Amino acid sequence: MTAPTRILVVDDDALAAAGVAAVLGTAEDLAVVGTRSDGDQVEDAIHELHPDVVLCDVRMPRVDGISVVRRLVGMPGAPRFLMMTAFDDDGVVLQAIDAGAIGFIHKDEDPHRILDAVRAAALGEAPFSPRAAVEITGWARSERTSARRLDALAKMERLTVREREFALAVMTGASDAEIAAQMFVSETTVKSALAAIRTKWDARNRTDLAVIVAHSGLG
């Protein structure tokens, strides 16, 4: 039997941390190995608990989540950092990704979306919520230049018609399960299609895919 994904929850709001931990506790393949209340406790917790994923709040009183990621993402054997927030802060999603976070979700997401995001983060798949997707694609559109648009359009042209549909679906922040339901295919098919697109585009993750589609102007 495969060992469950080990998760460290970091949030200064004890009630929020307990709520997230309770959601994660409903899944047999996920295990909350600890909780911490501020960013200055994370490094020691990683050494002690060896989490696969750190689910970390953005706003904390002493050391914020983005600073935590920036400082620890390069450490040997670093876990994946999945950021979460209760707010719609302009720019914070991009700051988190720039710092090295693999993904971004909002605390009030449906429980199944939180579970899917943690699973995706553990696999290196860069999950982000629909609201985070809006910020990412909005930034990409604002930064779009003629050269970027032409490059993005050329990349879109390399895709099959079906692959384009998958690429456009990523822009919405939909999970693999949601894309599968929308397109009447299996999650395995979605994963295979997105992996093929990443290879064709030399893209690292879902965030890269969303930015390229936004630059193309087709999404």
C-alpha cells in the first residue's frame, strides 16, 4: 500500500488550520503530520516532520508565507509549498509563484478542490483555484506584447484541436477531475493530454500553460 502524502498545515488562525486539517483528514491518501501557527516555525517543522507538502497561509503576523517559501524552497529535500489565503489580494498569487510556491488556493474552496490541490501539489502539478487563475491570466494579458502573442499563437498551432480544448480548460483553474467531467474523458486522459502539451511547449506546469494561453488571446 502506498504511504499517504504527508502534509504540514501552517496558519496563524487556529480555527482555519483545524478546518483545513479536518478536510484533509477525510482522505485516506493524505495525512496531516502537524500544524504550525507562524512562518518562523516552518523550517524546524520540516526537519522534524518531513512533510511532502506544506500548506501555508500567506498572511501571518511574524513571518509571512511568501517569505517562508522564498527562504526554504531551495533547501535540500524541500517539500512542495502550496499557498492559501482567505483574501483576494491583488498581486499575491504572482508573488507566491515568483517566490517558488507550486500552487495557490483559497480557504473557502469546496473541500474536494482542496483535496485535489494538495494531491496535485504532491505530484508537482501546480494547482491553482479559479480566482487565482483569474489573477494569473489577467497579469498575462496585461503583459502581452506582439512578440509574446505571436510566440503563444505559434505554440497553440502545434496542438491538435482536442489538445487546444484541454489547454483552454486549464485557464479556468479547473482540476483534472473537473476537466475530465467537462470533456467526458477520464482523469488519466486529462493528465496525459496536459503532459503532452507541456512537452510540446517546454512548459513546467499548469501555471505556464495558463500564461501561454492568455498571451495567445484565445482564452
